[in-house]
Amino acid sequence: MRTEPKLTRLDRVFARLDREPERPAHIDVPKMSRHRIVLFAGTLAFYGAIVWAVVITSWLVRLDWQVMFFRPYQQWSEIHWFVDYYVVLGQRGPTAVMVAAWLGWRSWRQHTLRPLLALGVSLLLLNITVGAAKYGMGRLGPHYATVIGSNEMWRGGDIFPSGHTANAVVTWGILAYLASSARAQRWLSAVSAVTSLGVGMATVYLGTHWLSDVLLGWTAGLLIMLGLPWFEPLIARAEAAIFDLRDRLRARWRRTPAGAPVVITPLPADREDVAARTSRPPVYLAPGPHTARSERTPITPAGSRRPPHPERHPRGSASSARPVAGG
């Protein structure tokens, strides 16, 4: 009776690291379903409500000032060192490098560029939408506030919404978006939500953002993740175009055209004579096929150095009769 060997956990890990022979067919591309559209519309309405509450200086702005005057970084100063490190999870550079490295390995393993292209599209949308909102509303941060109780809008600031929070939602949420199983997607979605909210609270603790900035940043990042399936056809076309370009370049590099014209590069004047002497065959070698010695043309200067002899005859010609000696 033949039994299959039982794989250990380490064996399964190494098997997971191996590259698949071809692109897996079970990878599902998220589509813009009715449920997702409803969530997108509700999140967009919540985004507008936060902006309106800040513009009219409602209770949300008063809560912002109360949290600022509470000064959490002084109330819990013993965790200041931890918050300084934790807030890095929302910075664009470090998080993009880490997530891109993981998605790059997945792209190599699964023979697809979709993970990297999805990350690029989401970060591009993040820069456009959040950047436009920041500079469009121009809100000042808590450290630069001028009038107590005001919303500090349109004063040249750039902290509304919170870029750290929105970036944490997108960079860590893209892992859940590209998960290959429903269980992994649920776990990664929960981890992304907790991480992004923690990053937002860290900025409030440090006094760099209002509480409303964090709420709007979390909402802005969620809008990008919910609307990303609308860009899946564009990602698919970009992937097909890149692979097509790669195949054409490979075919061009591997193909050696027959009868291709030889390009002769002219030599400098001082090297022409040297090249001519080295490329010209020696004069003592008979050109062409091998010939017998008797058929070769003797190489002598013009004219003969020997004086003409009347009695000499060339070989092979009939000679005149010699006189016979004696009587």
C-alpha cells in the first residue's frame, strides 16, 4: 500500500514560495457589484457630511479643539516613543516600498502584473483626490491654528484630510483587495481598518492633525478602495500591452535576420593605411585556388635582367639542328 508523504509546515511554506507554472485561473477580479455601489455611495455621503460639518463650524470643530487642548502627548507621555514609530505605517515612502516588494513577488509567482498595477493605480488616485482636497480646502493644523474655535479653513494649510490615514487605508487595504481567498480578505480588511485608524489616532496624539482630519482621511482612502474595480478594465489593458511589448522585444532580440546589410564603419585617416596593409593578402601567395608551379605567373619586375642569348630557346620549343662535328 503506497501512501503519500505527510508535509510539514516548513514544507508547505517552501511549496508556497515556489513559482507556479502558469497564471492561476482561480484568481477573481473584483467587480463593481450592487452592494459595493451602495457602500461607495454611503461613504461618499459621509465624506460630504464631514466636510460640511467642518465648513459650518459645527460640534465636530468644537470636538477638535477640545481634543487639542487635552494634549494627549502630555497626558500619556510614556507611549510617545511607540507612537513615533507606529505613525511610520502611514507614511507614503516606507509603506509603498514594503507593499510593492510583497506584490512584486506575487506578480512574479503568478505570472501577472495586476498586483503592481493595482497598487500604482490606487496610489495615483490617492495623490490626485487627497492632494486636491488638501490644497482646495487649505485647513491649518492644530500647531498653526490662529483663532480658537474656528475651523481654520482656506488659510493655506494642507492637513484636511489626513494623508497618513488615507495612505494607510490604501497601502494596507490593497493587500485585502488582492487576496486570493475570502478568509484572507476578511482578515486583511480588519487588519487594514485597525492599522489605518491607529495611524490616524497617532497623528491626533502627536498634535499634527485634528480629529476630523482623521475621519475624512479614513473615508477618502475607503472611497478609493471601493471604487477601484471601476479601473480593472484599464489595468487589464495595461497588463496586456506590457506583455505584448515584452514579447515583441524578446522576438526582436532572438531573431537574426538573414541577408542583413553589413554596416561598414569608416576608419580614421591615420588607420586606413594600417587596415589596408593588414587586410591585403601577401604578394607571394597565389590568389584563388591552388595551381601547379608551372602554371603560375612568375613575379618579376618588368623586363628581364639577363642579357638576351641568341642560342637560348625556351623549354618545350623545337630546337634547330646542330652541326655534326667531324667530316
